[in-house]
Amino acid sequence: MASWLKSARIGILALALGAATPIATNAQTTEPPEPRSCQRLHEEMSKCDAGMRSCDQHVIAGLQEQCQRDEKRLPPRDGRSPRSGDRI
């Protein structure tokens, strides 16, 4: 019975390691989330694109500066400069 218990423990360990590998792999490939200032910028720009009266160009100008500053703080992606080519 001891050999059966040892085999069961090894099997459980192997399953646990196999399940943990995709999680670790996925964690390495995910990109950092877009800064909140950039999300807000896109929301404000959408208001202007839709012709809403709440569109404020002064708010957009301030958010553009914040977004650019925040994107520079993110780590580079794929050897490129931070967030190069992304919509601003």
C-alpha cells in the first residue's frame, strides 16, 4: 500500500506542475494594462467623435499629456519603445 500511496502523490504532483505551467507562461506574455489616463483620453475623444456637448478640448489636451507621460513609465514591449504606434 505504501507504493500505491507514493505513486498517487507523484501523480498529483505531476498534475499540479502541469497545471501551473500554462499560468506562468501566460503571465509572462500578457501586456501591462493601458494607463487609466489613456483610457480616459479615449473616452473623452469618443465623446467628441460622437458630437456630444460634453466634449471638452481642454480636458483632452491635459489627458494627452498625462497619457504620454504614463506610457513612458511602462516597460518596453517586444524591444520597441513604450507603446509606440498606439493610438493617442
